[in-house]
Amino acid sequence: MKLSFDVVIKFLPVWLLFCSLATPTHGQTPDAGLFGGADAARIAAEAAEAAVLSPRTWERAWSAYEKARIDFAKGRSSERVQRSLTQAELDFRKAHENADSAALLLRSPIASWRAAEAAEATRLAPAELAEGRRLFTNAAAKLERGNPESARQLGEQANHAFRQAELNALRARYLTTARTLLAEADRAKVEKLAPRTLGRARELLAAADDALVADRRDTRPAEALAKRAETEAQHAIYLGGVIELVADKTLTTEDIILGWEATLTGIADTLAIDADLSAGRDDTRDRIIARAGELLELPAIIDEQNAQILGLEDELRELDAQIATTSADRASLIRQVERQARIREQFRQIRDTFLEDEAIVLRDGDRLIIRLVGLTFASNSVELEPGVELLMNKVKSAIGVFPQSNLTVEGHTDSQGRVGKNQALSEQRAQAVSSYLTEQLRVPEFRIKAIGYGDTRPLTSNRSTEGRARNRRIDLVITPRPESL
């Protein structure tokens, strides 16, 4: 993360900024060969943030570089231009060297500076951030002058200022609302009217501040505490207003009690509870709590009853199936048994065709899936590797077991790489296998369809090498036509 451009500008004189934006006059462009060495040194120094980390040397280098550009534009002698460029190149290199040293010696304040900017200190804590920048500039200047001890001390002060800027920015972001509400409560003299509630709000705000001080990276605990502080502060202000009305006799104690009771009565009516407040609120309150508990248990009761209903429905379907089987025509049952036996035999025949390291044969209803584990592709390649003839001939034999069937070649990848690239790669690999079947093995083209699924259908997790290897595969799906079974 680079120090922001606007921050760099703050450390450069105005005239240097103007020079940095200037272009050669008279429509001329500096000669690349003549300016090449100085340009390379300048670009390297810029990348090292030398304008901030070695401002004096950078300024001197840029002055010489700008002088060369002006002289070149005015057509002055190449020797004069070259002298300025040589000096500029030397100073740019020195600035780069100084910047590397400063980045090492001042790494802590640099990191704190970046953290402060990430926390929006430019907007939320500008004074503290400006102080940190001032101290940092002085530290960099001391280091340039060959005084590393003074630079280190100033760097520590800058680091403290940047960290304070970060903390104050975080406070402004997360604690401002609660602080504003507490200030409003103080103006309304809520302390005298609702001290306990206001005290809780202050304690929560202090806890939120402590949480920010303890851990600035994870601000969630501080944010949650600050929200609670806001709620308590608002509650205290509300209570203060009510209590003040009571003190002014605008609102009587009876009015307050009747208001509470009206709320309880409304809740009780909603829950179909007969509210009796003649002896106080406790009985009605307890009955409301009991009814609320019952309502909270209802989802679990409903889920249990739904599960029982589903179980009964399954039993009914099973009984229906048994009745249908009992009343079915015996010949139809025999045909079904024979059909299943034939499919099992064909499955066994295909399964026995392949070795374990060549293919895995799976059955999905009447469909057969031949997972070609022995068929691999080079990384990012869609070309079949040499030596696949034996395996593909076995594939042809397996296809022959179901002469009246449709074939689908499915390409799958792991999740490594971009989604679009994986999708295209899976499609191209599936098409390569399909083309081999039609062109080399003479399988009719109308029977075959090639589909790529990318990484959308993994067999296992892609987190391990073994898992990714399993997910990279070609599946041949054989779907017999119903009339052939």
C-alpha cells in the first residue's frame, strides 16, 4: 500500500509540484537515449517513495532534471543538458538509497501512518494526522542529514501521533453518536433525574473505548458496546423527560401506572389472555411470559408433527406399493425381474472390461457412468495424451454392450483458476474425447453429446491435492433407450 498521493504533495514545495507537472516546451520531447539513465533512476526513486522519505535529495534531483528538460527544450548544448542529467541521476539514486534506509528505520511510523489513513483519519482526526506528518517529515530530513538517532526519536514521536490519529478516527466513527447523546443528556440535566440509566450508558461507552484501545483491528466488540451505550443514553433522556413531567405535576404517578397497565392489557388481548390488574401487574405479567414460552415452543412441536405426518405418508405409499405388487400381472413381474437381471449382467460385463486404474463403472438407475480415471490431460491442455488407444478401445467395447443408447461425454475440472476458464477447458476436453470416439472409433456422431460442467460438480472437496485430482475427470454416461431394455 503506497502513501497516498495527496500526502506526498503536502511534503513537496509548491514550485516542485508545478515542475513535476510541467512538460517540455516548443512541442519537443526529451530524447529517450539522452534522458534514459535519469528517467530510470527517477522512476525507481518514485517507486521507493523518495519524495516523502528523502525530500531534500529528491528536490535537488528534480531541480537538476527540470533544468535539463528546459535546456533541452530551448535547444542548448547537449553537454550542458548531460551535466544536469548526470547530476539528476546521481541525486535520484541517492534519494532512492536514502528512501530504502528510511523505510527500514521508520517502518513503524510508516505502518502507523497507513493504518491511520485506512481509519479515515484525514477526515476524522486531521489535526493528529497533520502532527504525525510534520514529525515524520522532520525524521526523514534528519536521516538525510546523517543523524539516524534524531531520526529514530522523531520517528517514535510520529508513530505515537499516527497511532493517536488512528484511535481518534475510530473513536469518531464508532463513539460519536453515543457521546452526542450523553452530551444532550448532560444539557438536559438527566444526571439528577435518571442517574442509574445514565451511569450504565457511560460505563458502556467507556467499555467501548477500552475495546478500541485494546484491539483496533477487530472493531466489532467496540461497535456493539457503543450501540448499547446509545440505547441506554436515549433511554436515560426519555426517563428524564418523564420524571421531569412528574416533578412538574404535568404527569401523575397514576398516569404512568395506567400507561404501563394499558401496554400489558394490549399484549394480553393479543395473546387471548384475560388480564386482571386489580391486584397488580405480576399475575398478568407471569401469564404473558408463560404464553410467550408456549409460542416459542410451537415451531419445534410443528416440526415434530410434520415429521410424523411424513412418516405416515411414507407408510401409506409403501402399503399402496405392496397392494399394487400383489395385484400385478405375474408375467409383467417376470419381465421386470428379467430386465433387471439383464441390466445387472450388462453392468457386470462393462465393469469387468476395465482395470481399476483405467475406469470406475457406476450405475445410476438404468444409466451407466464410466468414470475414465486413466484418461488424463496435461495442465491447461485439451489434447489427449499418447497411449490412450487401449483404454479408448475398451470404451468402444463397453459402448457396444448397449448398441441402442445415447452417449454423453462430461468434462469436469477442479476449482483452481478462473470460473470462465475452467468452464471452457471442461467443454474443450469433453469435445476432444467425443471427437476421438467419432473419428478414431467410428461411433456414430448422432449418438454422442459433449458437455462441460467446469468446477460445478465436484466429487469431493477441492482443498486437498487428492480431492482436486478426483474432481478433474471425464465421465462417459451411457443412457440406453427404453425400448432396448
